Amino acid sequence: MTAGLFIACWCAMLLLSWHSWWLPLLLAVPTAAFLVRLFIIQHDCGHGAMFSSRRANDWTGRVLGVITLTPYDMWRYSHARHHAGSGHLDKRGIGDISTLTVREYLNLSPLKRFGYRIYRHPLVMFGIGPAYLFLGQHRLPVGAMKAGLMPWVSTGGTNAGILVASALLIWGLGWMSFLAVHLPVMLLGASIGVWLFYVQHQFEDTSWEQDEGWSQASAAVHGSSFYELPRPLMWITGNIGIHHLHHLSSRIPFYRLSQALDACPELKAVGRLTLKESLGCVRLTLWDEGKKRLVPFSEVRPRSRDVSSATEEEPHHLA
């Protein structure tokens, strides 16, 4: 059904492009939304949750990876590491948003602080970054180039599928029509996807712990949000906003997450974010180990490069 709706919207955009180059943009948002839902299906295939057969999960995920520009096997590998170390301060950087602690940020040089601020800027995080991730970074097994043959086969196979599919569409439709339809859909879909992933873990009362205080169950419940969207948006995003429950049991398929949450009503008040509340998460950029919460840059004013002797109990100076 989701694939059919995506194809129908894509074809409607194509028909509109024959009349005007801007008319397809009227349908770009719903088409991108269906693309995001296809990614959620691919995501569940990676967890072995869509079908009882591993082969069915894997090959469905690989085919969808050509549409979502995401090498399935490589992504499944990095995403499994994300689940295994989510909320663990010593295992950051694997399949998640790069997040520094206040102490780490203050110990950076001014140039590196500036670079981190650029990285966390909304235009980069939700605009340039998603475009780079899906159009550029996913074309190479970044972060796993020395992990054997699998990352190269996965990215190479996906790239070949993308090349063949794109060449056929350009041959049949022309490159201008193809780009007028597919480029805005991909860019919007990438930004929506990154936003969803961002608010799943980047909220004020999330949880990060060192090794001695970390447990996978606690990190799942307290380090992942319950993004309670309006019902139509919950459907289009495959209920992935029920993320704390997903991290507790990743084998629950997306279409069962609402039922599973109803069976665990105590989880409905944990990590809850509404659509309006989630907008405030954009300003949260650093993990304060003393306060045990994410804070914005405005709460931290560096006094010197070396603050390694500061204790966690010392209050950070406000701007």
C-alpha cells in the first residue's frame, strides 16, 4: 500500500511537471512522507520485524534501499550498534547525532567549537546534513571501510541499483523531468527522516551515562522519546515516535507499536514530546554531566580552553 501511494504521488508530480516546473512542489511533501514510511519499513526489515523469513526481510530491505538511497546491509550493521550503545557516553558516534558534553566542548579550540556550532545549526542539521548523508555519505561505507567485504558489497550493490533505476527513468522521461520530481522528494524525505531521528534522542531529559551507570533497558526507556504526533502523522511515520518502546523491543513491527504501548500505559508519560514541544529540542546542543540533561549553547560560556580540572558539581557559568 505504501509503495503504491508513493508511486501514485510520484507519477502525479511527473504529470504536473509537464505543465510547469513548480507545480510538482505542491505534491512534494506528501510524496516525501510516503518515502519516509518506506524507510520505516526498510528499518523494520533490518530488525527482522517485518516478515518471519530473514530472506524476505533482507531482500525487501535491499530493494527499498535503492529507493531510499540507503545501503541496507551497511545501515543495518551501524543501526544495530546504535541500539546496542544508545545513551552510552563511551559509545557515541555510531549511527546517531554527534553530541559533545559541556566539558568536551569547553576543552576544544575556538576553531573546533565553531565547527561544532556549525554542525549543530538547524540549517546544517536539517538541510545540508541530510542531503549530504543520503546523496553523498551513503555512497561509500563511511566508518566501516576496514570492516571486511560486506560494507563494500552493500554500498556497491545499492549504488548499482540506483544507477540502473535512475538511468532507466532518465532515458524514459528525460533528466529534467526526473530531477524536477525526484530531487525535491529526496531532499524533503531526508530532512524529515533526520528530524524524526533527532527528536527521538535529542530532548532535554534524555539519558546519557558512563559505563558503570549504563543499562540497555534504562537507556531505552529514558534515553528515547515518545513523540506523540497527531494520528495521521503517526501513521505516515510508521509509529516510529514510540521510540522508547521500539528500543526496548526492536522486534515489534511498526504497525504493532501502538497496541504494545496501550498494553504498557505507564510508558505513555515517559519521554513524551508533542509536536509543539519538539520544536524546542533544536536549541539543545550539549550534554551537561552535572545537570544530567541537554543544554543549549547559551548556558555555557567558555572561560579558557583547559577546564579539565573543573568538577562536575561546579555550576557552569551562564551567558
